[in-house]
Amino acid sequence: MVQVDVTVTFKGKSYLTNVLTNWDTSTEEILQLAFEQVQKQWEK
């Protein structure tokens, strides 16, 4: 497992989030996971 720090733009603002993933995960999948994490925080 590896921790990746990702900056995501959501609703006009930038958010830094961490994604825990495997070494072989694609960049696109990591970005999608990061976006979903930020989106879930806004739903609360």
C-alpha cells in the first residue's frame, strides 16, 4: 500500500486529500478516488 496526496478542485476550490492504494493503481483511478472522497465530505 502507498499513500498518495492529491489536490482536487471541487465547487471552485482546491482540496488536498490522501488516497491509500496499491502500487499498480492507475493515475486516473487515483484521481477518481480522490474526487469521490472530497465529494462525500460535501454530502455530509
